[in-house]
Amino acid sequence: MKTIILSSNEIKDNVNTVLIVFYIFFSFLSLYGFQETLINSLIVLLGVYLLFRNFNYIKNNHFKLFFVCILFAVYSIVCLFLFQDRVTYTPIRVMVHFALFIAVLRYNINPKAIKWLLYMYIIYIFYLILIQNVYINNIFPESSKNIVGWFGLGICTFYYYLEVNKRRDSGNSSQIDLLPVVLTLSLCLITLGRSNIACAFLLLIVVLWYNFKVYSFIKKITYLLILTVITALLIYMFYEVLESGFQRFDQKGFESYERDTMRIGYFDKLDFYTFLLGINANQYPFTILNSNFHNSFLGGHSSFGIMFMLFIGYIIQLFFRNFIKSFILVMLALVLLIRSYTDGIMFIGYFDFVLLTILFKIKKN
């Protein structure tokens, strides 16, 4: 009887792992901008299936979170449709990410599947850039070149969350595979995204710190030597590309004229009502860049108004209270949040469910 129950649970875990992989694959296809209605419909159907499939679990264990999710979805309708006269998929995507969050929370998503998905994505991008000589901006014509590195970084962060969580639950103190973050950092270096490079490097430091805790002194020295050799080889192989990227970073840092314009323009338009209900993106100066704020925090406030400010306040106090106790999880969340500052990629983006899951685990710890 016990064997049958275990087999049934494993099947459910595998099915939900496949569904998460499908979601990431559909998100990848959406980067190309073709068959947008079909791709979005498939993502919504996947979310609806997960929501109804886990509804009893939600009702019995996370009904308060479900209520908060509905509150965010409804308030976004108030902000976007009633106040800003905009129709968007945001309320539906809120529910989809909640459904994905519940699936990751309830089931043992296989980290190896996510890791190999990351490898396939990186190999594909390397093939386009190094073999086909495709210009970075032309990889995803409908998106910024920064999205190329961000998508890999998002998958990589998700993988390491799953690995850390799996080891905590099983009491396994062995080291985590370093290759995914090294390849992700290489991808970010080649695609020249300044924020991607900085956040991938931060993720590398987090993984190294996690691994160093379980190493003996000899292993730590050996590990550092190997890492130094690998870094030297990467610098040697991609010196010209890296030199161009570092010169750009040295000149501009994280800032740009466009982002400064969006941020200053946003704060100039804040008043009592816009603070409560967000600011419409379809106005000057935001229309200069196709109504893209190039900042997820501005986009989050635009979509959710005061609800978003409460959410950010909750995150800040959660980090302060749990920084030492849940250091690794806090740092993984910071990788996503820091990267979100320079592009409209979160609130709502592709990997919001990953952030939600990490925040829940920090709270639970």
C-alpha cells in the first residue's frame, strides 16, 4: 500500500514538473511575438488547469493567500480599466502565477528538468550568436536584447531555489552544481546586459557561499583554483566581447537616459489619486519607449497602485526579519528584484511565481 502511494505521488510530481516546463517553454515562444493569442491562451489554460486541479488544496491550506491574489487581480482591474481606461491581461496573469506558485509549493518539481531546460536554452542562444552570427537584438525581435540574458537568469534562479529547497527538506548538505550559474553568467556576458551580468555574478557568489559551507579547507582552495582557471579561460575566449561590455558598463553603470526619463516622468505625475491607483503608461514621456517603463517597480505600481506599495513594504520587512535565518533564499529573491529595477520584467512577468514561492518559504522559515 505504501509503495502505491509513493508511486502515485511521484507521478503527480512528474506531471507538475512537465507542466512547469511547458509554461517556461510557452513563455520562451512568446518572446518571438508570433501567434501571441495562441501562446497566451495555452498559458492561461495551463494556469486554469492547475488552479482547478489544486482548488481543494488551496481551500484547505492557502485560502487567505488565494483571497489576497483575487484582491490583487480585482484591484488591477480598478487601476487599469476603471482609472486608466486600459484593458490588459494583468488580472488573468495574476491568477496564472498564483496557480504556478501553488504547483511549485505543493509538488516536488524536479530540479534536473529545470536545469536541462536551462542548458538547452543557453546552447540555443550560443548557437545563434556564435555559429549563426545572429545579432543579439535580432534573437527576439519583439523584445529587448536584455531579455535574452534575463530569461536564462530567471530559469537559473528557479533551478537553484528548487535545489536549495530540496536539500533543506531532505537534510542533504552536499554542494550544489556550479555549472548552471557559470553558463548563465557566460550567457549574460556574451549578450552584454549590464544588469544581467551583475545579477548573474551575484547569483554565482550566492551559490559559491552555499557550497563553501560544506567544503573542507583543501576543497575550498581547490575549488577557488578551478574557478580561477575557468574564469581566465572565459576571459581569454571572449576578450573582445567582454572588453566592449565592460567599457559600456564603466561609462553608464546601471543607468541610462531612457530609464532616467521614465523614472523622473513617473514621479512628476504622482499625486494622491495616482499614488492610490497607478499612472497610465499610455502618455508622454512613457510613449517614447512604447509605454515601457523599463522598471518593474514603476510597472508594478502602475498596475496595482497602493496594493503594490503594500506588497513592497511587506517584502522589505520580511527581508530584514529573516536575512540571517534565510540568507540563501533572501539572496535568491534579491537576484530577481535587483534585476527587475532596470527592466519591465516582473510584476507581472515570466517568473513572478518563482519570487512568490521564495517569499513564502522565507516567511515559513
